[in-house]
Amino acid sequence: MPYDQVVAQLNTDFNPLTAFIALEGPLGADIQNLLEVTGIQQDLLDPVLGLVGTLGGLVTS
């Protein structure tokens, strides 16, 4: 079998990006749900990121 056909078949059978997307999507949703349910996002992350954004605005302006 020619090399290009072997590579094409490997790309069809195993695509690491597809595997990553299949894993990352549900994992990201689970982390987001955990942050929302526990209140970590509202109580800790949002104020910290808001402060970082404000300070970044001072530096870049």
C-alpha cells in the first residue's frame, strides 16, 4: 500500500483532535457545573478576574 494511502487511513481511523474534543467537552462542562454549584466562580473567581481586568486596563491604557 502506498504511503499516502496509509497516512490517509490512519488519519481517518485515529484523529487526536477528535479524541481531545470528545474528552474536553464533557470535562469542561463538569468543571463549569462544579464551579457554579459550589459558588466558587461567583465568590472567588469573578472578583479576582475583575480585578485583573481592571489592573490590565490601567497598564494598557
